[in-house]
Amino acid sequence: MIKIRKFDEIMNTSDIEYNMEYSPRADLKAGFYIGEDKYTLTAMETTLYGITLKGEHYQEFSTYEIEFELNTGGFDVSGSGNAFKVFSTVIKILKDEFLDKKKPETFYLLAKEQSRRKLYYHFANNI
């Protein structure tokens, strides 16, 4: 198991190339390959309704949704062993192409699997 103190170091080491792609619904869309597997990253502005964050309730809350998926039609864990390569590449793309341009105050990711929630938490705090 990887120690969290090494998380920042590992997550900022991607040398994987990516290509920006056009999407009429996304503020950012990029594709990259790890081996034979193609991944797609999208970031889009969205509004959440009726949510509570840090004890404060919002009727409407504007944020950015971050999605990345293996192009096999789903968001499931692939089992390829490439999780940290994928996460470090996603961080690289967000830093290079999105964060300075849009300057989002918040963004969110959804974790389908319980095992990903802690990783997503650290991921979100690293960008």
C-alpha cells in the first residue's frame, strides 16, 4: 500500500502525453493513452441543487464536475494497475489546461467504488 505522504510526489510525475479534444458540453476534454487503453477526461460547469457543504445548506451551488473514464463505456475500476498513472495524468492536464483558465473555487468527483473515495479525497486536495 502506498503511504499518503508520498502521494504528492507520485501524483506530480506524469510524463504521459495528452491531446485536447472538442466537446460542446465540456469546458475541458482531453484524451490520453496508457499502453493500449485510451482514457478521456472532461471538466464541465454544473449546478448542484439542495446540497449541504461543511454544514452550510445551498439551494443552488455552482461547481465543476470532473470525470475521467476508460473508453470501454464505463467508470468502473479497470483492474489494469494504472491508477496512479491515470490520476497523475489527470492532475497534469487539469493544471496545464484548466485550473489557471477557469479558476474554479470548487469541483467534485463521484466515486462508484468505496475503495476510490479516499483516493479521490487526496486527489482533490492535491489539485
